[in-house]
Amino acid sequence: MQANVQELETLFQQLGLDHDQESIDRFIKRHSPLPEDCRLADAPFWDTAQADFLRQQLLADAEWAEVVDQLNLLLRG
């Protein structure tokens, strides 16, 4: 299932980033494509807290995991 725009906006807000659609699109364009050998949370553009949050969500298959996966796919495109 694909994350909807509202879910991405909420994830970006949770990460402390600008979270309107234009800002999300700009972020994805600026940081894409993410190299295949780089895990999302290891990308150099995250601060420590953001990277930790992303890792925790994926490892625990927590409530944000699906949207984090969607962001990962968008950054690889």
C-alpha cells in the first residue's frame, strides 16, 4: 500500500522538516537518487535524531514503518 500525501506530510513533520507538499517534493528531488548501498537512515542528510527515529521505526516495524518505507522508495527513484 502506498503512503498517501498526508502520511508523508506527518512523517516530515515528525522529523522536524518542512512538511507541505512542495517542501517534500523539493527534499526528494534534492536528495535523490539515494545510492543502493546506502540505507535510508544512514543517508548523510539526516541529523542524529532523525536517523535514530528512522532506524527505530523500521527495526520495530512500528507505526511509521510503512511511511518510512515509502520515503525510502521515493528517494531511490
